[in-house]
Amino acid sequence: MSRTFLVGGAVRDSLLDRPVHERDWVVVGSDPETMLANGFRPVGKDFPVFLHPQTQEEYALARTERKSGRGYHGFAFHAAADVTLEEDLQRRDFTVNAIARDDDGTLIDPYGGADDLKARVLRHVSPAFVEDPLRVLRAARFMAELAPWSFHVADETLAVMRSITDSGELDTLAAERLWQETRRALLSPAPQRYFETLRACGALAVLFPEIEALFGVPQPPKHHPEVDCGVHLMMVLQQSARLEHPLEVRFAALCHDLGKAVTPDHVLPSHRGHEAAGVPLVEQLCDRLKVPNPCRELARVVTREHLHAHRALELRPETVQRLFSRMDAYRRPERVRQFVQACEADSRGRTGFEDREYPQADYLLALHDAAAGVNTQAIAEAGFSGPEFGQELARRRTHAIADEKQRLTAG
């Protein structure tokens, strides 16, 4: 007779009093034919996973796995009615994810996951952890997602993560899976913990060398009391999450200072020209991770232009108008808000500046609204066309920016 258990993240999150967004189930003592006869719909290719006919939740047959090749795809699975619940839980990554709950609420916890939840520790279940390089990313992501509960990685688990890094298996991770885990980490409460955890096991240098290269690079303490460029970047990510920015803004915040890693030693701690130097590194990172275009495009703009935002109150109207044009902000007005959000995170991501106001944000938004309000139809009706139309449009937008600037500063 088959039995069904709630497993994985749903059990973990309920024990943490964390919202449960999806539930996964494991079925012990059954087979594909029985599942199909009961109306379940198969969805798994590598191993038997089925959708419940009413709830559409995933039900997987209990299974075991063994390493059969390189990478996180290199596994052979065995799913049969004789596979026990304990055997199924043993193949999971962390003890906190290897807890099951019976339909009467009883916990089945053969590997001490509940105790590790109470101790706030992320610990691998078995020596088989070393066989799957994806688990390094999952550990780092969980550290970002569970940061509000102050989790830490067990020393022995971190050692295994280092051995995976040293083995070269991280090179087998597909770009799409690396981006998927990174995306989820960026949207977490503490995205900096993802990158800090990867750095602790040596994986940051393999997967994100552009970011690893920032650590140890100094910048002027007058503007950056934290000094270290890598530390600053982590603080910027923390601020972007604190301000609840969307994904595109958080990714731009991650990329904005990559150019500081290639500043010649003889000019340090100054980083003149790091904006332009960073753009090719942004492209390199986005190409490797196959980053979606909205994230790539905003990261490119923020990297190239963020110093203009910081100096916005001092810029001439002509300079502001050209900035908006380079950003394609008249066709894509949402980009201005995203741009100033990333720049605010950059400004606040410094020791002692975390709660400082960033008036440049509202200022640039107001100037953009004024420039975008210029009536293009009136320019055409005045007889302007071709290149002259563009020149007159730029002139009127500059004039509108100047008027708004005067209004704001007078007030």
C-alpha cells in the first residue's frame, strides 16, 4: 500500500514560520502505472514525477540516485515501489530539506534536519553531496534566502563545497541554470550572502571572476570609508534589497563598478574612467550567463552613467538632456526610475551612508518629466523636419530642463 508525504521546502518553511508558496510530495510504495491509473499526469523525463489531477501539485515516486557522469545531469535514478522514504530523503542536499511530514502531521526526520533548523545551520545530508556541483549554488542561494533567520554553512559542508570547486565540476554548470540560481538569489532578502558564500568556498572566482577581482582593490576612504571595492559592492546589493528594488535594478547594482577591477595599480586608489572600462566586463558577464536583455541593458546604462546621477545637482541642462538621450529615456521612461534606484543603492552602499537621503533621484525624475513633456507635434507644425526636427526637439527639451531646474532650486 502506498503512502504520501509532504517533503522538502514546504516542510522546512512551515517549521520556520515562513510562507509556503509551493508543496512537493513523495509517494512511497507505488509505481508509474498506479499513478497513471489514479489520474496523475506524468511530467518528469529523467525520473517519474506526476501532477495531481486536481491540485496540479508535483508528486514524485520515491527514488535513489547514483553518479554516472560529470556535472549535475550525470546521475542515474532508480524509482520503484521498494524504495523507502529514508532512502529518498538521503539523496537530498541539506538536512533541512530532508524532512518529511505524514498526513497526520508527524515529522519523519532521519538526518537531524529539525535540529539543524533550530541551530540555523545548513548541513549536507550525505557524502553524495560532493557529486553534484549545482549544490554549491543552492547552498549559496539558501544563505541569501534564509538570511533573516541568520543561517550559516556548517564547516564540514563548506569544506565539501571547496572540494567541488577544486574538482573543476563547476565548469559543467549550464549558463541557464547558473542564471536561474543567481536570479533567485538577487531577488532574496540578502543577495550579498549568495556571493559571499560562493567566495568563501572559492566558487566566486570560477563563476563570477569579474566580481571576485574587486575584492582587495582600494578606493578613496573620503568617499568610501569601507575602502575595499568588493565590500562596497556587497553593501550596494544589500541596500538594493533593502529598498525592495526589482531584478533589473539589483543586477545593475551588482555590475555597476566592475571597471574598478581593471584600474592600473599606479593610479589607485583613484578610479578615473572606471565607468567606460566596466561596460565590456558587463557584456562579458552577461554573455557568459545568458542574462536577459532588460537586465543587460540597464546594467550597461548604470555602469556607464552612474557618476552623472551622483553629480546631477551640478550638471548643466544640456548635459542632463544628453544623458536622457543616451539612456533612451524618452522612448523608455521607466528606465529613468530604474537608473536612479540603482544609483541610490550605490550611494547608500557605503559605511556611514546607509540612511542618507539621495535627492538626486527625485531631481532627475522631475527633470525627465519636464523634458518628456515637450510637444513634438508643435515642433512638426512649426515646419521642422529631418535633422532640424531633432535639433529643435533637443533644444526645447534642454530649455524645459533648465526651467524645471530653476523651479526646483528656487523652491
